[in-house]
Amino acid sequence: MLESGPAAGVIGTQSLCRRLGIKNAIAFDMGGTTAKAGVIYKGEALTTGAALIGGYDKALPVQIAMMDIFEVGTGGGSIARADDGLLRVGPQSAGAQPGPACYGQGGEEPTITDANLMLGRLSADHFLGGEMKLDVAAAKQALVKIGKPLGMNAIETADGILRIAATAMSYVVKGVTTERGLDAGDFVLVAYGGAGPLHAVDVAREIGIRNVIVPGAPGVFSAFGMLFSDLRYDYVRTHLMQLADAPFDEIEAVFKELEQNGRDAIAATSMKPHEIVVKRALDMRYVGQEHPVTVELPVRIFQKQNRTAIKRHFDNDHMQRYGTSAPNENAEIVSLRVTVAGLMRKPPQEKIKKGISRPPKSASTGTRKVWFDGHFRNTPTYRRTELLAGNTIRGPALIEEHASTTVLMPGDRMTVDDYGNLTIRVAGAK
């Protein structure tokens, strides 16, 4: 119930990565109000046992197992403003009503969507597959209103808005990678949500990510992820003890009790998993510390009562998370954790028709002027539904579909894989 949409997107990313043989990926979701990111690391979606809801100045702590997701108030409807001589973007949003100025529903504040339209990244005539016409004049008027006090025209203001947005969204990616001791440059960025593909390459360049994947129907990718969810129960039991004196028989008894609770909970549902998987973890810290680190451990370590191996796992995880460890310091166990997952059968994934390197003529929808690197370029546009596996497109280019547009910057190279995903090799990543 809490963050279920973003969590489903991470689960969908995990499923996509397993199908493509990718171990490390960042799930990047940008919608109308926020941008969110989660992480797939070594094939598993990272979770956390605590989060702050509502911002750090008035946050409420929530201590429950959930996807480790970081987010900022930057989305397609985020409002730009001139504040004390500076251009700022978000976190206020125009919402669906009245929405961005270009929606023509009474909105007068410029948004990220207005900026994308002004720079040619969105088509005024083909938004939502042509179901909704966008008002370029209204977008320009709104951009001029905030740009004039800053000495900027509508184009410069729109360009500034997108640059600020890319920087802000890079923070969510850093929040789940760099701040967790992971190098974002080692990960693939999987971009979805209605606005994610519009900005994915900009964000990737900002933080040194070299590969981006845009899945099929990115606007509803979180709903797709729901179809791949498993039935999962998480249990935690506080049990403070020194590792050196840990009574393994007592620990084993607690683990077995929690595991049985999970099996009973799954059996009580109407769902029929084809397999049940159990994982164990310890919340550990060095003696004298306040905050523990969750360390996932194989069952055999407890069976062998191997304190040395447990300590080594903890030291390694502490080093990854904080950049330091203390192998010679004593450690203590704070809590015992168990995850019991009932694995559900997943829907089959269909492959698309194969083609050659050059996209078919039916995929081309012409060209339009798009702002890249300080000037407008004649940029080819393509209809995604007509692309075939093996088709390759070099940037600059736009790939349009019903609920989203994928932007390729100059020098980028995009290839369609067997399942219809757009795989982008990013040029010029920092």
C-alpha cells in the first residue's frame, strides 16, 4: 500500500534484467510530479527496513520492509519559477488540473512539459498519439513570463529548466547508488514513466552512465511490474547479543519460528506459488555504534556456526555502505530477519519481428527542429510501434509512442532488442 507504484516499477526492472542477463541496473521512473529511483544489485532489488516520509524537516519514520526508493519533486508537471534572480524547478506541480500551460486548461505557470514542447522534444500534434493537442503559444508565453526578469528568452529559459531538472533527477540516482557505496557508472539505467525516456539520456550523461534501456510501453511499466510480483512476507525479531557470545541454537530456533510463520501466511492465501524461497539476514553493528547494517547470509553459515564468516560478511557490507570497516573491532547482532517468498509463475514475454539495421520506411514520421547543444537541428522522428528487432538509430533522433517520447542526443546509438526494448549507448557520459 505504501509506494506500491514505484515498487512495482523496480520489480518490473528486475524481471527485465533477468530476461536480458543484466546484474546491476537502476530503475528510473519519472512521471508527472516526481522522479524516483531504485536499484537492482547482483540481480536482486535492494530493500530497506526504514524510511522517512514527508521530507527531513517534518518527516515521519516508517519502519517496515519496502523497496529502497529515493525520489525528488521533479516531474513533467513541475513548475519553474524565477526566485531571487535564480531559475528554480519544482517541487510544486501543476498537476493534472489545470496542468502545464501547453495543455490549454487554464494553467499559466511554465513546467518541464512546456520546456520540452518549446525545444521540440514533444510534438504539439502527436501528444498521446494525437489525442491531445498542445498549445505552443501558451507554453512560450509562460516561459517568457519567468525568463524576462532573468534576461532570458523562451528558448534559453526552456533549456535552463531542462538542465536544472536533469541535475535534480541525478540526485535520485545518486541517492540509491553513490550514497549506498555503489558506482552508478557500473549500472544500466532503465527508464520508464511517461517522462522518463524524455530525460533518461540527460540524467545518464550527468552521472556517467553509459547504457540506457527504455522498455516497451514505458508509461505503464509499473503496471507491467505488478504482473511479475511474488508473494512475500518479511519478519524481524529484535535479539541484541554480542557476536562472540551468540547462542546459535537459540538463533536457529528464532529463525525457524519466523520461517514457519511465513510459510503459514503463504498457505493461508488463495495464491499458489510454484516454489517457496527463504532468506536470512542479521542487523549488525560494531559495539558502540547506533545504526546497524542489514547483512544477508546463507543458511549454511548458521548451520556451521561460523562466527568468522559472519563477521567477514558484515565487515564487507559495512565497507561498501560507508567506505570503512573495522575487522579488529567486536560486532553485535541487533535483530534477526527472515524473508519468505512464494514465487509465482510469470506471464510469457513475446519477441518482436526481426529486421535489418535500417528501420523500415513505415517507422519514419519525418523530421522537426529540436534544440540540442545550443541550437536547433533538423531531427528525424520515428514511430516506435513500427520498429523491428535489430533496427539501429543514431542520434539526434526522437522515438515517439502513445504515452512517451525517447530522446537520443547527438552521438547516441540506439538498437532495438529482440523484445522491443530500446537499448541506448550514451555518448559523452561524464
